[in-house]
Amino acid sequence: MGLRALRTDMDDEDLVILPGTEDPEKPVPTPAAPMGLWFWAVMAMLGVLILMIIYAQVQGVTRPISVKLTGTSWTLASYADAKGSLTPVSGGMEANLSFGPADTSTLNGYVGCTWYSDTYSQNATAFRLANGTSTLRFCGDPGLIEAESAYLRDLNNVSAARFRSGQLTFYDAADRSLLVFDQAGN
């Protein structure tokens, strides 16, 4: 055809001159080649991998995971208040929980001004506390008394325990979070 493009970075075979556009100053590049079989195979594998990751994350949230609690200690991070909303620990409140040695099913701890102890039973889907004991000491701070009461109430309503991302979370029978603990020393 004898037409030459003004751009020097393109070869003549990369240019397609469409009918009616024989202006050499406006060359049209060649369309990209269609994607091959390998491209689509890799894309399908990436899709499957993404679905597997999402499924694994959902399963970790919804299924209880059996955790060996004996000999571990935990510090309270948040608790369900009287309205059922998780509230971060603040205002000088301290609460901890320790599980006894492997040959016992005991736990004990301290919250606000009160020491408590209890026995528990655990399987893959349930965590139950027996009727424990506590010192019920008087605290002068009304905010601390309220938080301590909420903690002890939540502890008595526990029906499941799950471990995820370094935290131990206790749930009630309706699967609502009651108490969230961080492992002590971490």
C-alpha cells in the first residue's frame, strides 16, 4: 500500500489500516490475541483458591475448635454489658481467668474486688460451668461494681468456648459473645 506511519516505535506489520482510515497519521494497532487455554486454567485455579480461603475463614468462625485450656491463664479484653453489647475493659477494671492443671477441671480468677473459682466440663461443642464460689467483696467504685456484676453474670451464662486469633471467647446458648480473653503473657 505504501502508507507509512509517523510513529517509529511500531513496525508496519503491527498496523492495521481500516477501510476509510487510510490517513497514515492515525494508525490503528492490531487487536490483542485471544487468551489461551492456559490463561483460563490459571484463572479458574485462582478462583478455586479464593473460594477455599473464604470457606476456611467461615468455618473457623462458625465451628467450635477444641482447645486445651488446662494450665493456661487469660486476661479479660471485653465483656457483654447489661444490654448485651461487648464492652472493652477500662476504668481500672482487672479480670483474669486461670485453668487448673491437666488432672483437674477447675478454673479460678479475679475480677474487680472478687476472687472466684469453679469447675467446668468441656467437649467439642459445649463448655459448662458448675455453681462456683466467689468472695463477693465490696468495691467502693460504682462503675467497677457494675462491670464486676456483668462479668460474673456472663460467666454463669457460658455454654460454649472458642479459640481464634489468640483469643478465648465464651458464648451463651444463643451463640452471642459474652467474654473475650487474651492469653496472659502474650
